[in-house]
Amino acid sequence: MARIKGNSQQNVLKGTNKNDRIFGLIGNDTLLGFTGNDILSGGKGIDTLSGGRGNDIYAIDNAKDKIRERRNQGIDTVQASVSFSLSSHLENLTLTGRANLNATGNANANTLIGNRGNNILNGGAGADRMSGGLGNDTYVVDNGGDVVTEAANAGTDLVRANINYTLTNNIENLELSGTGNINGTGNALANTITGNSGNNTLDGGQGSDRLIGGAGNDLYFVDDLSDVVVELANNGIDTVRTTIANYTLPAHVEFLEFIGATGTSGGTGTTGGTTGGTTGGTTGGGTATSGITAIGNALDNIIQGTVGNDLIDGGLGVDRLIGGLGNDTYLVDQTADFVDETVNGGTDLVKAANSYVLRENVENLELVGSGNFDGTGNDLANVITGNSGNNILDGRLGDDTLLGGAGADKLIGGDGLDSLTGGDGADTFVLKELDGDLLTDFNPLEDRIALDQTAFGLTEVLGSVLSASGLLTVADDATATAGTTLANPLAKIIYSSGTGKLFFDANGVVSGLGNGGLIATINNAAGVAPILSNTAFVVDSLI
């Protein structure tokens, strides 16, 4: 092995065909290695180094040093004590010392190795291997074949990638660059993953992760209550998919879906719509078997539940709440909040802090708070419960149960065999059909029965009490159904005081009820029919 040294002048030092060690020392030197596995060190000055054939090692101490290699002239390594970029046909770069230096590769498959400082390693094009060593290192990744290697406890490190990327072991942070729709996945550490301006899927994996989507329609996978999702206002239509049974949607995120404990991340997801208006476009709801608690935010959210018994609260905003199977409970605070249930999707309850109309396939409604709200059913057998305010409860179709609670309530059974309970307060029981509704707690001292003028052929002025001649009270049902021929030929409403049944006589002076029939049954809590007079009834227009 030849050992060749220069001096303080500007030297041209030539090696042999063997493994040479060439040192330029001081001056702007030119070192030529020819064949063999050479070591070339230019020393001080701006040097030009050419190892020729063989696996050469270049020692660089000046960022302006130039290395000239040709194609297929061996596997060459640069050892640099300064920040350095590999020129063409060089394979490997190792940073030396303790300074905060940067290493940049070329189009080849490079190996870049950092020093004990804070390094930026950028492999460039090609499938590169990068290892930062100690220090807080940054890796620039642009190729799916790039491999980043870090040891445990070797600093807080960052990968900056413009491709889909999953953090390898011992790397803390990931930042997506560019504008592409790319995805970032963490590891078992507490990662910070930052998206770009595209539509990103961010999955922190295990650990307490911080996920920052940036602009674009982003999808977040959350598997730990300590995970933090950060979104700014007007930064796209964003979705959280979570395995957490009790989860509150973070600010500025629109959609929430529960994917179950066995759910896995993947894909970019599809969302659509605009904030502040109607939102739409969710994907599947997972395979969970136990219920969740899902809470929205101030935006117009879409929240997807599970097959379990879920509690879903849209929060502020006009929300779409999708419970799926199970006996779900929905908390709504907007009349326009949309509860989306399927046929045979469980027995579901809406708790509303406002007036609300039940959507299809939802069974029960409960008004909460103290406001004077209205609750309206659908074509199912609904249970509708009022609050402490003055409520209007309307069951519509189906055999409904209406519970007024406190307050002066109006209860409208609608079609079907309904059960009406006014509760405390001066309540009004609305009757307009021959359905045989049950009034469970009618109190003639304060409650009233509203009869539809048209349905029962009444002649009294709207809003007035039923005339004394308009009501006939009899002792039993047999007498009631015989008609009003003898007792009171003008009466259209017949009350059987023995049973509490209220009949409509459509015949007038003709024997029997004709096309009339049972209107309702009136009982108090003890099952005893109250004593009624005509003043218990008011005439109204209800159809």
C-alpha cells in the first residue's frame, strides 16, 4: 500500500494501481487514486479527489471539495466533517464529529450515516438507507424503498416524507410534505404526525399521539384516549375513526365513526360536503358489539355508531347521527338534527333540548330541560315524554304512549290506540278519532278534553265549552251504546260513568251510535272513572 503525502503547496498527487493512502495536507490539491481501494484526504483547501476504480474512501473537510467518480468504479464512501452532498456515482456518506451537519445523497441507492449532532439526512432519489445516530435527526424520504434506522434513546427524530410512510422503530415524529394525498402512520412511541395540504390519512398507532391534519379532507385513526387531533377552522371536511368506546369529537372535525376494537387503518377514506351547510359522505361503521358514547362539536357533524347500544350526542351544529343496530340514545339540540335509523335497528330514543319530530324507524322521544317544546312522533308505536315546560305532544300514527310531565301540556294521540298521561299541570287531551284512547290521569278540576268540531259534528263555537245538552252521562256502556233517543236527543257525546268510556253518537235522535263509536276511556290513577260535566270539554278545530 502506497502512502503519499503532499505539502503546503498546490499538489497533484497520483496513486498507484494498489490500495493507496493519499493526503493532500495544505493547499488546493488534486488527488488521483487510479485502481485499488484508496483512501483520499485532501486536507485543508478546496480539493479535487478522484479515486478511480475500486472501493474508495474520501475524507472531506471542506464543503467545496469536489469528488469525481465514474459509473461502475466501485462502492465509494465519503467521510465528511462538514455538510456535504454526494456527486454522481458515489454511494455512501458518513458524517463525522459532533457538529450539526447535513448529508444529501444523489440518484443512487445511498447509505447516509449521521454523527453525534443533529443531522438532516436526505437520500435523494433512489432507495436509500439512513441512520442518524445520536442527536435530534431529520430524515427526508421520497422513495418507498428508503429505510430509516434509529437506535433507542438516540434523540427526538423526524421523518419528512412526500410519500405514504410508516414510522420505523425509535422515530418519534412524521411530517408529510408536498400537496399529494398521502398517508402517515406512527409506531409504538408517542408520535406527532403532521399532514400536508392534501387529503391525508393519519394513524398514530400505539402511544399517545398528536395528529395534525392541516388543509385537505383528512382522516384520523384514534386508538387511545390520550391521542390528540388538531384541526384548524375551514381546513377541509375531516373524519375521526376510533376504537374508543367514549369519544368526543375535537374542534373543527366534522365526522366521527366507530370502527370497533378490531378495526384497522387503511386508505384515504371519502368525505364530502361543506362546513356550515349540509355535510355528507361517510364510510362504514365497524363491527363493535358493545355500545359507545360519541360526542360531536360545534360543527355540522356526521357521527356513525355501532351495532351496540350507543349514546350519540351531535353537540352544537346541525348534525346527522347514525346509530346502526342496537338500542341507541341520541342527544339533539337542533330541530334540524337528523337521526338516521334503519328498520329493525333496535329500540331507539331521542332526547331533545328543543322541539323535535321523530324520523323514520325511531321509537321514542324525551324532551329535556324546561323549555316549552313540542314533541312529535311518527308511524311507529312511540313513547313521547315531556319535560317541565308546557309541551305539545303528538303521537301521530301508531299506538303511542304520551307522558306530559310537569307543565300545562297538550296531548294528541293521533291515529291508533294511544295512552295519554298529562302529569302535573292543567293539561289538554285532544280527541279527534274513534280510536279508543286511554286517558290515565284526567283531572276534571284542571284538565280539559278538546273535541274536534268537524269530526264529532259539534255546533258549539270554536274555543267554547261543550254545551250542557251536548253531553249525556249514563251509568253503563249498554245504555251508552243504545243511543240518545230517550235521554237527550241532542247529545253527540255520551259518557259512561261506570266505566269511564266516552262515546260518539253519530245518529242523533236515532237509536244506536250509527257510525259513531268509542272515543276514549277515562280513568284516574286508581282506575276509577271521574265525574264529568260538560265544562270538562272544549270544542276545537283539530283536523
